[in-house]
Amino acid sequence: MPAALARRREVTAALVRAEIRDTRDLTPFGILKWLLEPLMYMLTYFVLVDLVFRRGQRAYPLFLLCALLPWSYLQQVTTRGMLLIPSYGNVISTRVLPRRTLPLALLASEGINFVIALVLLVPFMAYYRIGLSPALFWAPVVIAVLAVLVSGPAYIATIFGLYFPDYRGAAQNVIRLGFLASTGLVAARRIPGHNLPRVMQANPVSGIFDSFRDVVIAGRAPRFWHLAYPLAVGFVLLAGGLALYSWREFEFAKEV
């Protein structure tokens, strides 16, 4: 068992390195392009929400980045997860490659990219004169809850993309709508109406966004419910995703 576990870790680490190498241009210009992507989204939403509709708030670009960076992690994992099995079709039938490590490698590689991208918060914190606070020690906890929340969709997206390839585009559009149906652009207290704010907060990623904003912008610990709710949803999705993946994983070789 220890030898098998060590072998699985070795394979997973190799897959993570391959994923990063194959999906990211690690040259200086490639890294710059990669970091500019969330900044371009931030600028677009800033112009639309803050300048056009006047629904923004203090440090609004930083407010947006606290949502766009974790959302990008979830979106990249689910979008690329739908292509995961076909991408490894030539080696999927080998015993050397533990099939269950594929989504784990994707989660880890995109997780590393996400953590690196958090450096984008620093210049905006400096610009808005938001200093470092003890609340930042909560950041690893928020990241861990985000990782749990994203894990289940990673396994589900892998199966969905394999068996329903014609609907990958439609699924990606639905996933993008998930950001708009959250507190990603506007704080819940600024959303008009009585029921709409509740709908937005029912989206589990809203708790992640608000937790990052508490830690980074407000300098306070996240609210309990903002972490407990996404964590509970994450465990439910992970249990369902693992069950679905375990049910179909030995059929992968026939499908690719």
C-alpha cells in the first residue's frame, strides 16, 4: 500500500507538471499574457458596472478581482475537465496511469495558477491604501474551501465532457452565467429587491467571493456562513462526482 500510494503521488506530480507546461506559456511574455486576462475582465466589468450603471463601490477593481480570480479557477477546471479524458486517450488504458488522478492533477495545476495570480491583488491593495492585516491568515482557509467546492465539478465535468461532447459549448455558457447569478459584480446589499439578493447568495461561490473581500478589503475574518455553506455544498458535489467517476472510470478506454 505505501508503495502504491507513493507511485500515485509520483504520477500525479508528473501530470501536474505536464498540465502546467502544456497549458501555460512559461516565458515572461506568456506569464504576462496569462496575468493580463483577469485584468481585462476586471476592466470590462469596471467600465460596465461602475462607470455606466453607477453600481460600484469603494476599491471596486479590487472588489472585482476578489471574485474573478476564484471564479477563473472554477471555470478553468470545469471547462478543461470536459476535455480531460480525450486529451489522455492514448494512455488512458494503461495501468501506469491511475485514472482517478487525472482530475486531481487538473485541480492541482489550476490551483497553482490561481495562487500565483493572487499576486495581482497586491498593487491594487497598495493603490487603495489597504494595508496587511491579521485577517489575511484566513486566506488559506478560504482557498481550501474553494478547492473543496471546485473538486466535485471537476469530476462531474470530466464525465459530462466524455459522454456529451456535443453539449460542451452549452455547458460552458451555463457555467459563465453562474458568475452573473452571484455577488461577483455587486454586493448583496446593493442588489435591488427582496428575493433577488437571496438568489444571488444561494450561489455557493458568492460565499467564497465575500470571504475573499472580507479578508482582503475589509481586513476581518470571513463570516461563518460564507465558508460553511460553500464547504457543505462542496462535499455534497464531491461525493456525487466521485461516485459518478468511479462508476464510469473503467469504461474510459472504450469511449476514447
